Amino acid sequence: MGNTGINILDLVSEVQKEADALRKNIGPSKVPVQQTQSEALAAAALRGGPKSSADPARASVPSRLYNNVHPAEAELHSHRGQLGRVIIFFKKFFRQMMRPALDRQASFNQALIQSLEALMEENRSMARNLEYLENEIAALPRGAAQEASPPSARDFNYEGFQERYRGSSEQVREMQSHYEGYFSEPADGPVLDLGCGRGEFLEVLREKSIPCSGVDLADAAVTFAKKRGLDIEKRDLIQALENSADQSLGGIVSFQVIEHLPLRSITRVLRLAKQKLRPGGILILETVNIASLYTHANAFTMDPTHSLALHPLTLQFMAEDARFSDINIVYGAEVPSEDKLETSDLPPELSENFRRLNTLLFAPQDYAIIARA
Amino acid sequence: MFRKPVAVILVPTLSFGDATGTDVFGMREALQSAGYEVRIFADAAGAASEAKPARKAFSFLRRHRGLVIYHHGIQWESGTKLLDLVRGPLMIRDHNVTPSRFFEGINDDYSENTRRGLEQRRALASRSNVARYLPCSNFSASELTSFGANPALVTPLPPIHNIDRLINTDSDGETLKRWSQNPADILFVGRIAPNKGHRRLIRIAAIYRELFGESLRVRFVGPIADELRAWQQLLEEDAGKMGLRSQIDITGAVSVEELKAAYLTSRLFVSCSEHEGFCVPLVEASAMGLPILIGEQSAMVETMGDVAMTFGKTQDDAMATMIHRLLKSPVDRENVRREQQLSMERRFARKVLLDRFLEIVHQVGT
């Protein structure tokens, strides 16, 4: 038992039991047993795979050059029998006379080989970087743009749907009003609104002279916001983040957007946000509160473009994992009291049960993660 | 007129950054602080400005009767000839030699060189003019005595590292940015070579996916010799067969700044190495705050001491489960990290090693 109260041997033993139980549940492993080294090499050779690099042609150039660094250390030969011995004697004599010059040549050779090695390493490093970039390009997610773009009008009249159920600009502004306090003066900016819609929050910021801009993919929303003189672009939110300079933003906000994104894109948004916010900058991500059964049955399932329901604690964990600090979960949009179970006329024992049911069924409809970079 | 005592360090190759080079520079620092004039001779020197060519040691050793420290880690023909000229106390610094069986079928030169290196190690163990053997671990010490070294002359001393340099170095910004976007769940630092256990680690990543339905991102950091490219290819094939190619990142050699970035963007350090003389990266990883899991290899188990989290060859399921536990439980991860860090700091602080080395030098006397 050490300073933290943890006993590593006990932990290993506990984990061994856990592993045994897991294996029992899952059944025998399908991962191939590791071949011995010689088996693996033999199998690879049969497939025309890796070959021994003992072939001198494959040996590194510097290692071969190193053997010939010093001109005075090369072996001397002659094919002329007795006369050859005399020739070799004179060769050795002259070589000895030239030793100072040959030493300088050897130093030069050594320096040259080292430069060559440095160049080869540089070349290998560039090849690695190139390979990395190629892999990155191949593995690039299709991007939030494609994955979260509004469905086409042929599939579904999403803009009409939004217009009907998202509420008026005034209603949206009212719902977002409790985030206004996080940005009070121009120095709190610039703020980037991801999926800014008609730009209600940007208008609030503009009124406070806080520099701000937004991106959205819905044509109608972008046109609408532009007409109101807001700095908004039709652009994918991940691209917008990627194009921002590191530590250049005072705030990043996004309301009711991440539930449209796949998990991978949300992770990417969080990591990029951490990178683009200056230290102490604020991130606000508001989404539907899936912990409310009322919301799950209504707001979440109503929108056919919602792809992922994130529990508040899950999003909080993801923000922690992206190295944000001071992370708070703030709940908003209470369910109207008339929609909740009526408790006022019930006897006390039933009233308490109904109160608990209300909490479970009718928790606030939205929540936001508010965190500092 | 007083003259400083002379100490000679003989080493086959001298480079900045590798374990042997760092050990050599640490010894030089300790000896200089004790008033020695230190000369380093090397056959091949990436750190050429720090050493004189080994051929010049022949005449130097004939003229001086100082302390000589001979570093053995690879075969060195001319080095063993130099030992016949030593007139003062001789210390053999044993860095262990990777057994040649690991290179058979991969590279004949490596196989032959390590075989000859081991032969020379045996010969060194039975030399008559050795004042002290300094193996880098008890594991290496027991090998030396089994080769015939007098146990009374064998004093294990861990490699003198320079982890402070790593800690105080700023990480490479570009690399940090790139790897922060793809942080590694598992990091292993060590050259790409057949004894380093990369294949088992790839298999454990496959087991992890099987047990938990999630993929691990594994980053292998370490140089790749041209002669061992075939081995890298085999690792990539292994990863491909298990559907893990995109999860395994083989970086090649890195600078200190890039190494720092690797530690900062990783969550656990796992080594399944099958042969080590000591394994300095374990001390580095611990200092950089990563919890460490290891395979059951004598020198690594010894290095980790009472905080070793060890998994034998039949415990791949358990190792994968422990990885899962530590990745998912910040509390366990922090507790393990802290226990290991305290233990490693206590035993392997650089000052402790430098003092221990000087104590041995004084025992040997000049």
C-alpha cells in the first residue's frame, strides 16, 4: 500500500478476475495467437512480404561509407609476387609521408558522411510527414458539412419545419437570453456562433459592440441574417473552426446544433474549440436535454435530422476530455407547468410521488455545457 | 604543480540523446565535478565535437595511468584491443547486449554483430585487470557473474539519465498540435526492433477491441534503422491483419522536443519489450506523468520495483482490461501514476545516480 492508498498488486489481481469474467462472457478470443518471430517471418516471406534486409544493397549507405572514411586505412594489395611486396612497402612509405593530408581528408569524409546522414534523416522525416498527411486525408471525416447538412427540399421541407417549430426570432432570443451575461464587453470577443441560424445571438452581441460572426448551412437563415447586416457565412462549422487562428477567440457558442452531428464531429468540435479559444475563453454548447423523458418524446424525436442524443454528463465528460475547465451544466427551457402532472389537490403521500415523477418526466428541455478553455 | 587526475571514457559510438550517450555525458559531468580531467574516445560519434577518434586512444593510454571506463553495449573490436593498454583502474560499464536470436532472419549483420558483442561481453566478464563492473541492473549483474565475473567486483548502477532536460524542454509546437488532434491511448518509446515487443502490443490492441468494442490509438516512437525496415513492414502487416492499421502510428526517430510532445499527448505507457538491460523510457514516462504497464521481463520488472504493473505472456486479456480500467477511471489512473512516480523519483533521481557513481569511483580509487 503506497501513498495514495492503492495497492498495485491487488489492482492487478482484481483486473485479472474482471478479465477472466469478461472472457467467459464473450467466449474464446478470435484474435489470432501471436506467431513466433520465425513463424511470422516465414509466413511473410511466403506471401512475398518482408525480406531480410541483410542484402548489402539494402544496407544503409552511411554504414558502408563509414568503413572507408580514412584513406590511409584501406588495405594495400599487389598481384606482382615478390615485386609486389616491394611495391606495397613503398606504398606504405608514401602513405605514411602523406598521413597529415590523409587525416584532413578523413575528417572531411567524416563530416561529409554526417551531412549525408542528416539529409537522409531529413528525407525520412519528410517521408513520414507525407505518409501522415496522406493517411489524414484518407481518414478525413466526411465533415460536419456533409453529415449535418440540412436535408434537401425533395426529402423534407426542413426550413418550413424549423420555421413552424423553432419559434420566432423573438422567442429564440428569449430562450438564449440567459447566456447573454457571459459576454458583456468588446474585450470578451470575438465570438463565433456555430450554426447561428437567423443570428439572434449575434444581434445581442452586436448591440454590446462585441465582435462576433457566425456560420450556418441553411440558405434562408444565412440570407436573412445577412440582410440584417450580420457577419455570417454559409459554411461548415468544423471548417469555420479550422480556419480560425489558434487562441484567437474569446467565445464559441452553439445553440441546438450538436444533436445534429455524429459523435466524431462533436469530439472534433470540442478539440478545435479548445485550440481556438484563448485561455479563459468561454464555450457554450446548448442542446436538448435527453435526460427529460418529455423532451425525448417531443423535441428530440420530432426533428428527423437529430442524430445523437447526448446525456448532460456525457457532454460534460467529453468537455473534460478535451481539457476544458470550470465546466458547468446549465439547464433551461422549463416544461410549462400545465404540461406537468398536477399535484396540488393530492394527499401529501401521493403528492410527493407525483413530484418525483414530474422530476423524472419533465426535467428542463435544454441544457448547456459552459466551460472555459 | 598539481595536475588534475585523468579519466578516460571509451565508447564505441557516441550520440546525443540515446541511453549510452546520456550515460557517458552524465559520468563526465560527475567526474568533472569531482576534479577529473575527462577524455572521451569513440569510434563513431554523432556527437563528434564531444569525443576524439578512438584510434588516438592508443597513444593516450600508453602515456597516462588514469581511471578508464569502458562502455560495452555492442561489439567493438578495436575497443577490446585498447583494454590491453590500460595501466590504471579499469571499470566496465555494461549496457547489456540484445541477444542475436532476435535478429536472425531479419538482418544478418545485426545478428552477427550482437553475437560477437555477446562473446566480447563474456570475455570482459573474465578479464583479469578489471577493478569494477557497472552493470545497469541486477538482471545484467547476474548475467555477468554467470559469465565468470567476480561478484565482489560487480556493482549495479542504473544508467545516468537526463530527464530534467526532457522536462525542461518545450515540446515541438507543430508536433504537439498534430498529435493533440490524435492523442494516443498507448505510447511506447523505443527503437523499432524485434526485441521490443511491438507485436504483442498490437495484439493487445486487438484484444482490447474484442473485449470492449472500442479501438485504441497506439503510438510507437523510436528510430528505425534502415537494416530493420523489414521488421517495420512486418509490424504494419500484423496491424493490417487485425484491422488496426489506422490505429497504429509508427513515428520513427524524434527530437527531444517531439518526444516531449509524444509524452504530453499520450495517456498510458505500455512496454511489452522482451529484452532490456534497464529501460530508461520507463523512468522518462513516469517523470512525464504517464501510468506504466509492462510485460514480464526481468530488467523492466526490476526497474519498476514495487510499483510494477506486470502482465505475463498469458495475460493479454488482463493487460487489455487494465488499460481499459486506467483509461476509463481517472481516479485509478491518477493513483497509479502517483505511486509509480514517487517510487521512481526516489530510486532514480539523477542526483542519486551521480552520487552513487562517484562513490564507486572513489572506492575504486585512482
